[in-house]
Amino acid sequence: MPSWVHILLGAVLALGPLSSSAQSAPPVPVVADEARKLLGIWAAEPVFGPEVQGELTVVREGRTWRASIAGFEAPGHLEKDALTVVLPGGQGTFRGKVGADGKSIRGHWVQPKVVVGGVQYASPVDLRALREGAWRGTVTPWADRLTLYLGVYERPDGSIGAYLRDPEKGFGRQFAFNVSMREGAVTLVDPRGPTTLEGTHDARQDRLTVSLLFLGPLQFTRRDRNQAVGLYARTPAPGPYVYRAPVAESDGWATASLQDVGMDPAPIAALMQRILDTEPGPTAKPLIQGVLIARRGKLVVEEYFHGFDKERLHDLRSASKTLAPVLVGTAIEQGAKLSPQTPVYSMFPAYKPAAPMDPRKAQLTLEHLMTMTSGLDCDDNNEESPGGEDRLQSQEGDWYTYTLDLPLGRAPGAPQAVYCTAGINLLGGVVRHATGTWLPEHFERTVARPLQFRRYAMNLMPDGEAYLGGGLYARPRDALKLGQLYLSGGVWNGRRVVSKGWVERSTARHSVMSMSPERTYGYAWWRHELKVGERVYAEYEAGGNGGQYVMVIPELELTVMFTGGNYGQFNLWKTFREELLPRYILAAVRP
């Protein structure tokens, strides 16, 4: 989905090319004497909701259903075994299925559009029977909140600069401010673009108020080193890194120590210490928020940084694109009449083209969508492309229809792939029509539940269907299971999720990415070769903006996950794979 970063950038007008360093632009001389009072770290943590969360109770009395949550009450509507509850005022919707034995109702809570992102999310809810005709469970929607840090510092020339950091969304990297203050009036000017922020400093309470674009006035308070959770790798400041094996939980992961699975702890400790030693500042640096490693089916490393922990959901960005072909595979496993050669347009029988249809579109198959070789005029790296992700997400109508209406820029099936989010998302429409199932329900039944996902938040399109172009929020422990599932040939803890043949076909080479000829592509899996010493290892991965990686190295029986916050800084987050993975993690594997 469009991140709130994009929305803010639109409000800022055109910033022009952005440097990776906040010191890249020469500072404009400013009067610094009064502005020195602002030196230090400031934080604002606005919370926008959601208002409705907590205990959800559903009661049936005869044919009447009622639900209550957070002081709201609403009637329920049952059709066959599907229960729907819509709160008044658009405060939320529950969609669930009543179990055949009547002991449970499993479903999703759809929250209102969030401020931080502007979309809706569907989160899983499991209601358990209290007695006959009464069920209760907990609604835990995606938290609509934001943490912003403003670091104010003195440059060598005596001028005052500032950098803005959002540990989760990466908004702050866009700006490098010159700071001035006169009689409590504060001005922050980005010399690289037209952005100027204004605010005030209350000297008596030592509070800083800054009007930040569409968010309005935000109150910033001072933070010291031990209070800036998220800005620093760990809070409070840690000592030398000490390795500890992950703790086994009831989420399906077996755990072990590095030594148990034939890995040397020393390179891993060196990587973790490198992350811990990274200090915040105006210059962009690798921002790693999580590292998880599993070998031989056992989780052996689980470390989180910058305010994240094992229960905090992380935005997988485009790494969750890989789930779209997985859902095709699970649909096939469940009996849907689909194959890689299924014609795409045949799966949308109600579709009526806006113009006479190009006859070549009849050749477009599921495999073409999954390998980014659809031929549709859809290039996320070309601002002029009508099918680019930003244009797709600006549509108010049906996004599937918009994609189907795109002209062909070339014949489907060319060996060179063009990165097209709209095509991957269109796979969701195919799965929905083939299964007759709302996508969050299909995901829950065929992926999340078999893989023992604990929590997640699935982003939705304006029509309420799931968006498969990226942006799923999940626990890193759960996201890593996708890599382990494929490493194990489609089986998780003895349960088959997709066929072995689907795994092999999905991870095979099908196309070459036009923007990176050295990178090949499977069914939404990126493929690479990694060199360690004289050895070369094949690797495939789900990858997303900012440094979201689920990596699989079959020869070493290894799966690795990075989560990161270097959004829009590909040259930084690509080092997670190109440098950190081989130098520290692969090097730790003993022969």
C-alpha cells in the first residue's frame, strides 16, 4: 500500500533527488546562539488510534446475534456459517466463520482507515465459546501510531543542523535541516528543497512544538540516551554483545544454539556488535531492526534492535509480494483448478474492457504475472508508466479492473522481466475467483494457520479485498517460516502447505530483471549467487524496501531474516545481502 511517506512527500511538493547523507548539502549560515538551546534529542509520539480494540463478545439468542466491544454494541448477520458484525460509525467490522462444532468463531477484524498510511488492515481474531451461544476473544488491530525523533546538533562551522528520524517508516531520511530560533520561534529549512517547518520552543517547560505537514502541530520533549527507544540500537546502552539461544515458544519453531547446528558464534557476535555500535546521526547508516537465523530447521539467532521485539509486527513491504504465488500454490493444493498456464483474463468473467482488447492479452498467464513478464505497461521504476504502483494506488475504483485495462507494452512472456506490483496484486483476484474466498480468509486458512502465525495485519484495497502488492505486517518469527517452508519442500512441522513441485518451480529461474540484469527471478522469489572464499552458494529471497529479507541458502540448510528501516536507500539495504550475509552469517557455517 502507499506508505505515509509517499503521502507526506506529495504534500511537500517536489523535493528533487535526495542524498543518502544529511550533510551532503552545504549548510546555509544561520544565527546559532539562541538555536543552541535546542541541542539534543527530541521525540514526539502521536497516537491516532484505533479507538476500538480489546475484548469482543458475540452472543446468539435464537436467530439473533449481537456483538459488544469497547462500549459499542452491534447486531450480527449470519449467512450460512459466515458471521458479519459492522459497528456504527464505521468503527470496525468483524468477519468470521462459525466452527462446525460451535466451539469457535475464527475471523478477522477490519479496522477503519489509519492515519499513518491511509489504508485499512484486517487482523486475525479467534473467538472461543464461553458457553452455548456465547463466544469471546481479543481484537488486537494494527497500532496507528508514530514515533519521530528530532536530533539537533552543532556543525563544525558553528551552525545548527537537525535530522528527523522515524524508526519504523523512514520518513526522516528525506530531510536535512538548518535550524534557527529567534525569541522562541523555530524555523527548520531543508536547503535541498522547498520544505520549511515552523514551530515554537517553550523555554519554561522546555517543549518544542513543530507543525509537521498534514500531521499538524506535534509536541516534542527532550530524551536522553536511556529514553530514546528506537533511535538507538538498544536502550539503555548495552555492554559487549553476549549470544543467547532463542527461547522455544508455542509457535512451531524448535530452537537450538549456534554450536548445536554447526555454526561458529564468533562471526555472529561480530555482526551483532557492529549493529549495536551504530550511533544515530545526520549521516545515513545501515538501520537493522532484526536478525533471525535458522539452520537445519531450528531457530538459532533471534535479535531485535531499535525498539522492536519478537511480538512487534514489522512491515514486510515488497517481501510480502512472495505470498501472492504462495497463495496460488495453496489454492492449487486445496483443489482449485489453476496452473501456471491458466489464462489470466479467463479468471475475470465479469470483466468488461474499457476499450477493444489487445488480442495478445489472451496469451497472458499466471506464470507471466508471477515472473513479472506480463507485458503490461506497468513499470514501478518509470514514473510515466500507467501501471506503476503509485498510479495504481491513486485509483478510487477497482484496482483489478484498472490493471486488466492496462495496455500491453510488449508481448507476454518475454524473458526480461519488468518490476510490476500491479501484476503481482492481480494474482489475488485470480485466487479469489478460483476459490470463492475473501483473500484474508484464504491466507488465514491455508498459510497463517498451518504455519502457526500468531499475529499479523493484512492491508486492504479500497474495496475491502486484500492487497498482495506488499505491506503485510507480521512477526519476524512468523515471516521467517516462509523461507523454512520452501527450504523444507513445502512442509512446515510435518504439515504440507504447498507441493514440492510448486516449491521447485517457484524458486527456479524464469526471468531476468531488466533493472538488474545480474538478478534473476522465479515466482516472486529473487535469485542470487553469493561468494564466500572459494565457495559460491545459490540463494533465493523475498525482498522488500528498507531491508526486509527472507533468505534461503539450500546447500547450507539455512534461512535468514533481516528487517530494516533504510527505506528508499537501496544502496544501504542491499548490503544486508551483499556484505553482511556472506561476511558474517555464511562464514559462520562450519564445513
